[in-house]
Amino acid sequence: MLCTLNEVLKHAQKKHYAVCAFDFVTDVYLKAILDTCEEMKAPVILSALEHDLQGKGLAYISGTIKAIQNHYSIPIVLHLDHGKDLNLLKKCIDYGFSSVMYDSSEYPLKENIDRTKEVITYAHARGVTVEAELGYVAGTDIMGGDTGDSKLTEPKEVEEFVEKTDVDALAVSIGTAHGIYKSKPKLDIECLKSIRSITDVPLVLHGGSGTPEGQLKEAIKEGICKLNIYADLRIAMNSKMNECVNILSNREDELPDNLFKPLYMGLRNEVINKIKLTSSNNRY
């Protein structure tokens, strides 16, 4: 069933766990994520990036989720991840996304507030929740490019941002990075504690892939209730490619379900790991 961020994150916040937000692109990803979450009775946030919504991607992804969401009993959030294009963001809302992230974190505080307010006014009028980012999580983009240096969230800016935007969820920068880490991260848990003491808005951690599990568990304990994951899924899938090639060598016209099974199982195992890590199993 399709839900908003508020419906799943408020519950996670109350029960002290985090909801996994998995970026997905293909049917293999989608089926592995949803089937596994259903089996483990875990809510899930299905995140789509602007990159994957080009061409017919928006219609394909939104149409697929709307067609299948009632066949799963778990809460499902269809979420735009790191939306920057206002026109595309509004299209996502019009096409049935239940949640969007508007990322204007590279702008000064006042401009970030003004831009985010514009999106929230549009989204809330249509029953859609909005995540925003304060601070800046850098790393590598999906094409492998360097996105610069991270900027930690300033706790003193949080109260003003939340009050003036009425944002539903706030992504904070406390030491994670997008993509694959070049060195082991060290999360600033004291910064997170300060942010948590200032606001009760659900907090989001981007860059969940590759972050040491002990640090993630501590962050969840201190208030993170949405954890974004993508690179770890890609690594899990890519590690199974040789198995697919070996299967293909058996016959020239191999059936797709056999050929894609290693990919499915690699993704499934990673989803199980992340659900257990976030303690989101057996919640629904």
C-alpha cells in the first residue's frame, strides 16, 4: 500500500528504528526489494533518482508502482531522491509519487528555505510529503564524479529551517558520503544529538552504503529514522554478474528468470542485511 513519509517515519521515530530507502532502477531491483520487505514485514521507501526518470522513466516507474502497490501489505513510499529540477519534481507529484526530496542544500540558508517552501506549498496541497537537506553530503555521484567536500549540518540553523519551511523530514550531514568511501568515515554523533534536541522532525541519513554498521546503529539510536542505500545494492548486484555469465553458457536462449536469479539473490541478501541493521523487520 502506498504511503507518505509521515506515515512510516513517525512510526519509526516512535519505535526507535529506521526505514530503509532503497534506490531502484530495474524490475530485478524492484521485485527483490519488495518481495524481501514483504517477507520480513518491513516498511520500505522506494527511491528514484532524476537520472532514472528521463524519457519514459517517470511514467514507467510511477505506473509500475501504482499497479502493484495494492498487492503488498507493507507500507510503500514512492519517493524522489535528490530532486533539483523543479519542473520534474512537480511532475513526480502529479504522476503519483507520495513523497519527494527537494535538494537545495548547496544554497545559502535563506535561499534554501525559500526554495524549499515553494516546493512544500505545492506538495502539501496535493497530500505529498517533502524531505529537504540542511548541510551538504558530498562524495561521488552516480556517474562516479567527485561532488566536492561535505559540509556538516549546523545545529543552530535547524530550528529556523524547520519552522520556516514546515518540512516533513530533514536530511542531515554528520559525516557520511555518497558512493564508495575512499577512507573509513567517522560520524559526528554529538552533532546529531544536538540536532535531535532542537527538533522532533524525522531525521534522514544519506550515504548509508559502506558506513560501518556500529556507527549506523548508534545514529539510529540517536534519532535517524530513514537510511538511504544505493551503492551497496549496486555492489551486491555486480558481484553476481559472473554467475549470470556462467548460466548463459548453458544454453543460447536461457530463460530470463534463470539468468537473473543470481542478481535477484544478491540484491535480496543485501536488503535482508539492511533491514536487520535498521531493526525495521516485523514492524507491520
